[in-house]
Amino acid sequence: MCLLEDIHTTISAIFPKHLQIPQTLWRDITCADLGVVEPSCLKTCQDEPFAFTDTQAVVVWALAETGANVTQAVSVARRIPTFNASVLREQLLRSEKVLDNNDSSLVTSNRLCAAVNSYLLVPYIALILVALALVLLVLRITLLLFFGAFTNAFAVFLPSFTR
């Protein structure tokens, strides 16, 4: 009985019965009073004040959530060719300001937009995983070659130390 209760509690926490849309996602407050959500009543994540138009916006929001240092993030971004450092600095300062204002509706909306647009990170994550797999493969092959050379060297010198 406890297992079923735990499963029910977990499912209820993951999939709530009611979903409350944050106020900042509504185009017009009168739409919020309707019982049905019309797509034309909602802002998209590309609209202001969210501006989740590319991968960089998702990364910037994640950096702001973690409390990353602006100057450190910009100095790292200058080394990455696909990131525009000045835009990154601008977006990061804006995201930090949103978090500092303690407007829960705006913060929740930004988190929701970042979660929805996180699919944009999939190619980069896949590329990193492939690169990591290649590095591990090269490391494994190198260790295998060194082990073989080490074994052969000892096989050659072993008879000189035995009778």
C-alpha cells in the first residue's frame, strides 16, 4: 500500500492537476479570466521580455541561475567562435536583473522558456559527448599500445634475468 501511495505522490508532484500560467506570459489580463487558454492570448518565448531566440539565450539563463560571474563568463565566451561576447554580456546582465527583482512571475516565465527551448542545446551536447567518446577511445588505444610495448620489452629482457 505504501508503494502505491508513493507512486501516486510522485506522479502528482510531476504532473499537477492544475497548471497556472504566470502573469507575464499573458498578452492581455482579460484572457487569464477565461476558462480556456487561447494560443493568441499567450506570449511566445521569442517576445520581449523573454527574448529566447537562440541557443545563447538558454545558456545565458542557465548561467544567471547558477550565479555565474559576468566578466568571467564573457571572457570564456570570447574564446568560443559561435558566441557573441557583447550580446552575452548584455543578456547575462538582463537575466541577473530579472533574478534580482524577485518578480516570481517573470522568473517562472523565464525558467519555463529556458526549459522549453533547451532542445536547442541537444546538438551541442551530442557534439560534446562524441568528442568525449573520441578522447576516451584515443586514451584507451594509447594505453593498450603502451601495455603491449611494455609487455614486449619485458618479454625480451626476461631471459637475461632468469637461468
